[in-house]
Amino acid sequence: MKKPHTQVKVAVLPKCDYCKQNGVDRDAKYDAKVSIATYWANMCQGHFDLYGIGLGLGIGQELVLDVPSSTTKLPSTQGLLDDMKQRRS
């Protein structure tokens, strides 16, 4: 069983803050406290291995992409589209 507070679901994975500084476009896998400073950062696996201090409440979380299943019903936008069409008329 996983330790509590070690994962968080996100709709979109942010980019790794350290990779961005070097012009690299890489998804982050962790949002965690940094060992060499007092701030937190979004980090890819490599940077988490270098600078992360662990996972858990107040330390860091693994970012898990929350992909809606095919059975998940999304809200209908039909009413909004109909309203927009009427306003244009």
C-alpha cells in the first residue's frame, strides 16, 4: 500500500521547472520540495532524483495524469452553443 499523500491527480502535467530553464520541454512527474533551497518545483524524474527530498505530506507528490474514462460523461455544451447562435441572429 502506498504511503498517504504521495500522489495527486492532475488534468495536465506541468513542465519540469529545471528543464524549462535549459530550454528543454519535458513533463514533470513530481511537485516537490527542493533539497538545495526552501522552495518547491515541478520536476522530471531525473531532477527529482537529484533535488527531491521524498514523497509525502509537506515533502512532495507524484503527479498522476487523470484521464477521463470513456464512460465519464462530460457536461453538454449544446445549450451554450444554441444560446450563442441565438445571440448572433
